[in-house]
Amino acid sequence: MEHEDAKLASTISFFFFTVTKVERGEGEEGGQERGNEKNRKEKRWMRKRKREEEDERLRRGGQFRD
């Protein structure tokens, strides 16, 4: 009987946690939006870094990028 009670309690707490996250907008959709935003920021940072490296390379060669 204790095993069934523990299993039921864990199931209830899992569903409560899941419902609470959805109510706060932290469900799968919210996580996916944050993931997309993170990817955009990461790509933006990589492009900026690549431009800076190219500018530095051109400066060392005596040329400048337009």
C-alpha cells in the first residue's frame, strides 16, 4: 500500500509541476521560443566575430573592408 501511495504522490506532483509550468508559459512552446532566441543571438555573435576577424586580417595586410 505504501508503494502505491508513493507512486500516486509522485504522479500528482509531476502533473502539478507540468500544469504550473504551462500556466506560467514555460511549457514546450516557451522553451522552444527561448531556444530560438538563443540560436539567433549565437548566430549574430558568430557573424560579428567573423567580421571582426576579417577586419583585423585586412588591417594587418594594409587593406580595409568597405
